[in-house]
Amino acid sequence: YQLICKQFVASVSADCTLEEATVTVAVRQGAPGDANGGVSSAFGEDGLGDGPEMFTGSAMRMVERGWTAVMAVNVFGGVDAAQEASNAAAQGELYHSIAGLSEGQMVQLAGPPSSESKYTQPPPYLSEGELLGLMEAHEIGTDASMATHVSNVIRRGYVTLDEASRALVPSALGLALVHSYMMIDEGLVLPSVRANIEASCKRIALGKASYEEVVGTTIADFKRRFERFCNLAHRIPLMLAVALDPAVVSGEVDASTAGGQLWLDAQRRTAACQLEELLDPSSQRNLAALNASATGLADGVGSSDATDDDPSEAAALIQEVQAQLEALGYGAPQAQGQGQAQGQG
């Protein structure tokens, strides 16, 4: 009853009214007392440049709490009533300081300016909900298969689920698999092929295509993909050997090895994928992904090579992979006696 009553009273209460004050300050380099600048000692080689630097600040004060008083909403981000009151008081004081300024007024810097170098960070990993939302928005999978897809990639070890953020973090196996597919057939990774199959199923439901036609075309398409995949399947353990190398976690890839070269090429191809390009059915990348017989296109679009790897070279790469995995502690050969005992058993 408390929740129902509060919700009702809040719905008929006044709006929460806030007043915001904003100030834009142009900081210029100048001599002491110069009307066009600040204090010269405040500027050094690592300080501000020749031109003005623009800074913007704002603060709010509460005019009327309105419905937030009924629902006990902390407008200023306090975790409890005491912290909320403290935050509101600090914002109110800052508001009056800003509101008291007038246009063109000269102000003294509170301290010497300084510069700080920072770097952009990659976007966070997708969460379960975000991945499902993107799959639904771009019609990749059905309502029933989308949730199954997320659980499958977790169960198979392609990603790990961060329980705190619910983010899907790619594993070494998942990265190796995606990079391998990018170097074998981009259509096995990009959503274009799956989306095309879903569109074909809709055409069947609408009577615009026959079941036999869609199934026949799809099977023929994946037969060609399977044949090419078999010819280049050795690239999967090659990528796995690179992914399991601890140095790769810190971003250090040995480009002198065949696996390292393929890994960097796969990273470049993956980074080149743009959402806008994938959403355009007529884009070169989508057309290449849907063409299972494509053996390579310009600018890294399509499969990785114009021809399949030479069998003798593939055998040498497989031996290299085995050596790399053994050096990392994976796939070490068993002792002869142990192998014979297991064979007899």
C-alpha cells in the first residue's frame, strides 16, 4: 500500500523544478595584469597554447522538489539523505558563484593550468541484453534462436560471462575461431549470411519463394563454403596457438611467424568492418560474404587469398603450430609407454 499510495500522490504532485547556471570561460595566455590574459607565471611549456582555451561549467539548484519529495528520489546523486543534502548544498553554492558572473567579466585562475595526456579507450564488451537487442534490430535469428545463440557461445567457451557487468568477454578460443574464419571465409563470421537465410525463410512464409528452392540454394552455398573451409582448416589451430600465447593478451604479436602474420591480418580485416557497411545489402563486403565462391577481393574484402594454401606449406604450418602449442604447455605428446597402455585399453 505504501508503494501504491506514493505512486499515486507523486503522479498528482508538481514537477520537480531545477534551475541551471552555465558559464563559458576563455582562458588566454598573458602578462600579469594584462586585460587579455591571466597570470603569466601560470603558463609554462606544458600549459596552454597561444590561442584561448574554452572551458564550460554548470551547476543546478533545487527550486521545487515536487514529486521527488514523495518518492524520496535523490536528485543530486546522494546514496542517502545526508549525502544528498551535502551534494545539494555544494551544487547550490556553485550555482550562486556562476550566476553571480557577468558577460565579459575577468576572473582570476584558482591555480596554474596544466595539460594531461589521455588516450581513447575501446568500447566496452557487449552485454547479453545488448547483443540480443542488436540481433533483433538487424533481424539476425528468430526470437527462439537468439537466446539459444547467446547460451551456446557461453557454453562452448567462445566467451566468458562477467557476472558483475553481464558483459560477454571473448576467450582465446573465441578469438582464434573468429580470426580463423575471417581468414578462411568472412561469410562464416559476418551476419550477412545468417540474415540472408532468415530473409529467405520469410520469403517462403510470404509465398514468394518455394521451400525446395531456398533449401537447395542454401545447401549448395554451404557446400562450397565447406570445401574451401576444409582446404584452409589448418589455420584454426594456427590462430589458436597465437591466441594462447600470453604475450598476445598484452597486444604483442610476433609478426615474424606465419600465425602472427595471419593474426594481424585478421585483426585488420575485423577492424575494417563497419556497421553501416554491413547494413547496406549492396555493399562490396556484404556481396563478397554472400558469394561463397569468392576467392578474394581487393582491399582485403572477401577471403584471405586468391588461391588455397599449398598442401606442403599447410603441412609445415601444422608442424609449426604443434611446436608452438607444446611450447605453451598445450598438446604435449604423451610418453610412449602411456600411449601404448591407453591404446591396449
